[in-house]
Amino acid sequence: MMNRLKPRILGISILFIIIIILTCGAVFKFKFKLDNKLKETTHTYLSEFTEHNIINLKTRLSGQFDMLESIANFIGNLNNINDEMVIDLMDSDVSAVL
């Protein structure tokens, strides 16, 4: 009786080990695919976010440079200039931008 049970227990054990190995393989394959998809999505999102920020920074810097250039041109065309006039001009330009 014991001799008949040994091959059966051995077969069930081998089958159980094969099932565990296949399950682990499927889990690792799923994890690998999920990691790759996450990396791809993150890279795409960060690329779009970076491009958007570059455009915003260029626009903001261009606007600030244009404002400084117009103030410099305006001040350069004035004959009598004092500190209060410069401060008033800068306040008015900043208020107009905001």
C-alpha cells in the first residue's frame, strides 16, 4: 500500500512544484510588463511636462525682457529724469503686466 502511495505523492508534488513555477513566471512576466509600461508612461509625461515648462519660461522671459527694453527706451528718451519718475514708470508697467 505504501509502495503505491509513494509514486502518487511524488507525482502530486512534482505537479504542485510545476504549478508554482508557472505561477511565479506569470507573476514576474506581468510585473515586468507593468514596469515597462509605467516607465514608458512616465517618460512620455515628463517629456510633455518639460516641453510645456520650456515654452512657459521662454514666454515669460521674453515678456520680461520686452518690458525692460521698453522702460529703457522710454527712460532714454527723457531729458529730465529722477528716481521717483523711474519708480512710478516701473510700478505702472508691472501693474499692466499683472
